[in-house]
Amino acid sequence: MSIQERKAREFNRRESEILNAALALFGRADWELVTVEEISRKAEVGKGTIYKHFESKDEIYARLALEFNRKLLAQIQQTNLLPVIARFREMTRVAWEAHLSSKELHRVVLYCGRAEFRRNLPARISEELKAVEAATNKAINSAIMQGVEEGLFPRKPLDMLMFGAQSAFWGAVQLIWSGYLNERDKARYCDEITNFILTGLIYQDRRL
Amino acid sequence: MSIQERKAREFNRRESEILNAALALFGRADWELVTVEEISRKAEVGKGTIYKHFESKDEIYARLALEFNRKLLAQIQQTNLLPVIARFREMTRVAWEAHLSSKELHRVVLYCGRAEFRRNLPARISEELKAVEAATNKAINSAIMQGVEEGLFPRKPLDMLMFGAQSAFWGAVQLIWSGYLNERDKARYCDEITNFILTGLIYQDRRL
DNA sequence: GTCGTATAATGACCGGTGGTCACTAATCAG
DNA sequence: CTGATTAGTGACCACCGGTCATTATACGAC
């Protein structure tokens, strides 16, 4: 049934168009006020059509975040052959680049990270998001275990080792985008936070 | 004019009642769905009364955040006589305690930190928030300068030194409340992040 | 061709929300 | 007593996310 296939293709294309239209609108300063009707106009479809493709406005956010996380995961997994310090630097650089290169996507990913958001998400999408996040954590865990085995990081529970590193990274990205910091030298901030994280991991159980 | 004073006192008391009612409702799991009318019912006033006291719903959030930040600032400023490491530990502990002891207030403070929120805030409140934040930053800066002068932290731009520390703290608090972590040992997480921050500050320019 | 079927697409419509405003009630100065 | 001021009020408005009856199109069966 080639015609049915074509129809399915067109259906999927329309879905992408809607997502792209939404993402484009989320570039606006008042992106949280973007309405479903605006998205439908930008995508050149009727408002009802949106709801043939997505259960809710929130699912649009979630699908965009999912796509972002999948791409990031693939990049992070590709660092697995590097020596441990270079691996951390590369993972941080890749994630930094991903979050800093698109204000729209960063906003959406952050928006979808909140517990209040996750609670009301359709189960299907929620599971997908959890799966990608679990895979990402596994990749980071693997890097940390590598560091522990090489004697670079102290031997202690993995979640505690992860905690500081993840905190610093997420906090840094958010500080950047929240506008308090100097826009000029984002690259330097990346270097700073990468060093900060590695330093924390390596020296955290030394006496102060 | 004792009677006018009494009236003013009652007006202020009503304002506090509204803020308390709002804060109580923000403890709900779906706190973002709390409506102005619900707040007015809880405070036992008419809905219109809310708008005699606050320009918008957002101003209610902002006023709660302001109160939180003021109390925190006062506590942070009281650490100024401690030796530098103890000072940092105490500052972190106090801020940690403030954020972790009330889910409602933490939510509100975070909600008010977003750039999108700040943009639409009435100028008066916005200035007040900025002032408190500036004072808080000044207090932290003073502690960091103390560390630099004692030769404990490396000599480099203050904002770069602050960056890692603030990132790690904010990221940690958010990770805790986002629900990914174990609720049991919040105290241990506090110790971890405090060490992580101090380690980062002290060793961040060592060779890795 | 033509009829019945399936389904993507649509926009008028609904319930609920933040915010407004004309009005009431209480108090005060003259 | 009278006019002015102001806290308090809730019916009302514009607008939003989401629904659903209807339309348009393409298909296979005959």
C-alpha cells in the first residue's frame, strides 16, 4: 500500500512541522505566553489538528525535550573510548554546547524537568523521557566508575559522586540563561565549570 | 491619628493573611494550579480585595520570595565574623536549611528566579528583589575575598570564583526538590555539596 | 460512475482563569 | 448632616487550553 505509506509520511511530516513551529515561537521573550492557536497558525493548520497529533500542549513541550535528550545521549555515549579526564571534559563540553546553542530548547528542557510538569504528563511520553534520562545517567555513571577504578576519584557511593557534578552543571547552565551573568564569555564559563566539577570529583574527600 | 494607624495596621494584617493563605495553598502537589479565587477564599476575603493589596498574582509570589530572601540575607550576614572555611560552611548550611525546610517557599523562590517572571514584574517589587539579591551577593563576595586574601582561594576574578560555588549550590537544591534523589539523607547531601563547593574553590586552578 | 467507509482536518464552542470596575459601607473632616 | 475618601466586593470580561460535531478527501467494492 504505497499510498497509505505516503499518507503516513505526510502525517509525520505535519507533526514535525507543528513541533518546528512551536520551537520557533518559543524563541520569543514571552515564550510562556505562546498559545496553541498561535502554534497552529504558524504551522498553517487548524487548532483542532494539533490535538490530532498531541494529547495536550504539554506533550508538545515533552516531545521537543525528548528529541533534545536523545541527541545529547547519543553524543555523550560516543565519548566512552576517551581517557577519563578527557571523557569528562568532552561530556561536559557536549552537554554545555547543547544547552547553550539553543535558548528555545534549553527553556523547554528545563520546563519539562519540573516535577509538577512530569506528574501530569501522559504515561507513554513520561516513560520515554525516563528511559532516555536513565540511559544518560548510566553513561555518566560509567564514566565516573572509570575514574574510581583508575584511582582518580575517591571510592564512595556513585550517587554521591554524581550529585556534586550534576548539581554544578545544571546550576551553571541555569545561571547562564537566567541572565545574571555576562553574556560575552560563555566559553570561559564552560571551562570554569568543567574544572570546578573535575576538581570537586578528584579532591572532594581531601582534608580542607 | 490613632484610628488611622489602627486602620493601617489592619490593612497590613490583612495583607499578611493573604500571603499566608497563598503560601499554605502552595504546599499542594499541584500548587501551580492554585487560583486567585482559592487564595481569596482561604484568606476569607473577596477576590477583588486581593487586587487592592497586590497588582497581580505574580506580585504575591514575588512578595513571598522577597520575605524569604530578606530573612536569608540577615542570616548570611551574621556569619561575617567566622574564619573563612567555617563561614562558608555556615553560609551554605543556613541557605540549605532555608530552602529545604519549606517546599512551598523553595518553589516560590525558584518560580520568581526565572527571567520570564522578572520581566513582567511591577518595577517597584522588581527593584526590591534586585536590591536584596545584590546585598546577598555582596555578602558572599566578602566571604570569598576573605578566602582570597588568606591565600586559600586562587587570585582570579571574583565573578568566576562565585560562578562555580553558586552553580553547585543552586543545582543541588533543585536536584533535591525535583525528586530524583533520595529523600532520606538530605543532611548528607548538604555535607557533600558543601565539601564539593569548598574543594572547587580551593583547588580549582590546580593541575589535574 | 457512485455509493459507503474511514479518517485527517477544522473552527465554533465550553469551562475555567487572571484581572477589572461599578458599587457598597464605613469613617472622617468641615 | 454632608461630601469625600477608601477598603471591600463579586458580577463581569477577554482569553486560554481542550472538545467535538461537521466537512473534505480519498479509497475499495460494485
